[in-house]
Amino acid sequence: MARRNYIFDTIKKVFQKYGYQQIETPAMENLETLTGKYGDEGDKLLFKILNSGPVVDQINKSETDIKLNEISEKGLRYDLTVPFARYVVMHQNEITFPFKRYQIQPVWRADRPQKGRYREFYQCDVDVIGSDSLLNEVELIQIIDEVFNELGISVTIKINNRKLLAGLCDVIGMTNKFMDIVTAIDKFDKVGFDGVEKELIEKGLDDVSLKAIKEFINISKFDTMNILGMERQLGSSEIGVKGLNELKTIFGYLNSIQNLFFDGTLARGLNYYTGAILEVIVNDPKSTFTSSICGGGRYDDLTGVFGLPNVSGVGISFGADRIYDVLDELKLFPDFINDSTQVLICNYFSKDQSIYLDLISKIRAVGINAELFPDPADKGNTNKLQKKQFEYAKSKNIPFTIAIEEINNWKLTVKNVANKTTKVLEFESFIEELKLFMDSNK
């Protein structure tokens, strides 16, 4: 939890720096709120919650065939974006637009657990809704860059635009196959173009369409040559041209971010994306982690399905559990986190335990995190039990121990656990001397 809180606190600090406010939403949502927002494959991964009461009794008795909507009306949230859209509609008269919010909570997916995939995991979302300005996309990319700089992770930020994909479908005459094409392209990293091609052939695409799609997804640089190529390929599509112009604007504002790259294979399979889409991967050669650790994009009318049309939003989501795995693999977590114990009070004498309580109270009163070993060392093999207390501090990465060597005259000894240097403290000034010793042994 100390490591997880390090991730949460780092991300939260950046969110707040950019003016975002925190909200939370319930773990459960009505199934009608969740279904139809993530595509067919996403809907299959929703955790559905069985109704309680008479309906369940009826199922147990097997009296009749029961439909799903009769036995389950709620589900665990799949992400934080759809509940956020529902929240915005419910509170539209209470919030100020554009509304900038962040949210750090768990989500659930009925997936097969494996490296980088979990049934329960934390997302750290930041969104702005009620504005269609591309400055919002620019700000979110700056947030991504700053968060990973703070965490010390070298990343590649990939960007595409759903309007380009819509334009591509437009020019090949496959507008009605848009989500089929997006869903197939989204699997490119796992199955390669052969796998994408196989799925698209099954969806009814011909050779001409497949050639155009392959030409597009092979684009990996947003340079003059490729921009001209996309203009030729998508020039007859109004939405395609609009998407290309949006990317030009975003790249134009972000010259200082050197790790931002166009990726034609980036599709993001969720139904609600309509504009710029983003994904972040680790590019440290020492990392074996290949899954994305952050992603998001523009959604133009997600609130419309809840009764508030024409409200555009854009957001990104940091996968805290995947970030944890990367930090752990690359050994990037801090060695010591200040919210853990800084000083262990060794308990050597069973007599006058109140002396230890008095000592630890004085230490905690000046803001030093401290704990008292509860079992006295003189209740058995004294040397062995004293060593056990020191090993306890070492195993918990507690940097300092304090021992009362002579309980009658309060002779105190502070020890640095790492290098075993010690100092005898005078009782009258032991707090000041303890602070000096800790500061000099950081």
C-alpha cells in the first residue's frame, strides 16, 4: 500500500496542479448505464450482479426460464468514464462547465487474469467535459509527460484520431463496418496484420479495402511525407480531413514533447471515442512490459445517451496496477517512504513498561513516526530476543532503533539499522540529539 500510495500521490499531485477536482462514483451502476458503451467484447466482460429476493428464489426452484434482465439489473463499473458521464448529466445544474475532474477508484472486468490484466484494478482518470477545444488534448498530453517524468518511467506516447479511421472507412465505402474495422485494428499489437486481415475478411472486406487499411496503419511518423500521403488518401472525406487537421494542431502545440508519436495502428476498441485517441507504452529496454499503462481520448456525445446531448469531453486513464508492475520491475520505487515507521523503540525490560509508552509519546509528539516492539526481551533468551527486535526493524526497512540500555537512569542508544552506527542520547535533550542523528544518517 505504501508503494501504491506513492503512485496515487504522485498522479494526484499533477492532477491538482492542473486544476482538476476529485469526485467518486459508486462501484455499482445500472446495467443499462454500462451496456452498449464498450462494444460487444466489452459488454462480455461486464461483471453482472444477481438480484436478491423473490427472483432468486424463483430461479432456485427452476419454475420458469428467466431472462438476464429479470435476474440482474446492476453491474460493477467497467471503467470510470461512463459513470462520469452519468454523473455529469445528473449534476448538470450544480457543476460549472467546462468541468475538470479526476477520479482514482477500482474497476472490474470479467477477464482471464494474466500479466498486466486483472479482474479488479485501479484507474486514475482525469477528464474535462463541456469543451471541444484541442487545448484540452494538449494539456492531457502534458499531464502524461509530467506524471511519467515524476515516476521516472521512460515512455512513448502514441496518438491517432478516430476521425481518420472514420475517414478511411468513408473512402473505401465501408462506413457501416466502422466498429468492425476499429475492433480488428485494435488487436494489431497481439495478432499483427495477418490476424487483422483475417478478421476483416470474415467481416466482408475486399482486397482493395484491405490494401487501403494496410497502407494507413503502416504510417508511424507524422512528418511532411506521411501527412501528404494521408491528405491524398483521405482528401475526399470531410471527417477524415477534420481529423488530420486536429492532429496537425495538437502536434503544433507540443513541439517540446519529443516522445509523442503518431501510430496508425492505434484504434482503442471502446465505442465512445470520436476524436484524438492516446496510448502510452514503456520504452525502457530493461522492461519486459508490453501492455499500455495509460490511454484515453475524445468522446463527443457520451452524455447524450443519458439525456444531455452535444457535450464533448476528453480524458485519459492511468493504470495504477500496471504502473506498479513497471516500477517494481525497473526498481524505481523509493527505498523509504515517509509514511512508514522511522524509529523502532526496542523493548528490553518487562519492568516499568509505562516508561516505553512515555518515550514513544515524546517521539511521536515531534512528528517522528515510531512504533514500540510489544514483547520484552527479558522474557526469555535476552540476547536472542534483542537480536529479534533488531531483525524486525531491518526486515521492515525501519531506519533507526532506540534502546533503553539502563532503565533506572534512562540511558538511551540510537542505532542506524543500515550501517549500525550508534549514539548515546542524553535524556534531557534526547529529542534534539535524535533529530540531529537521523538527519546526519539519511
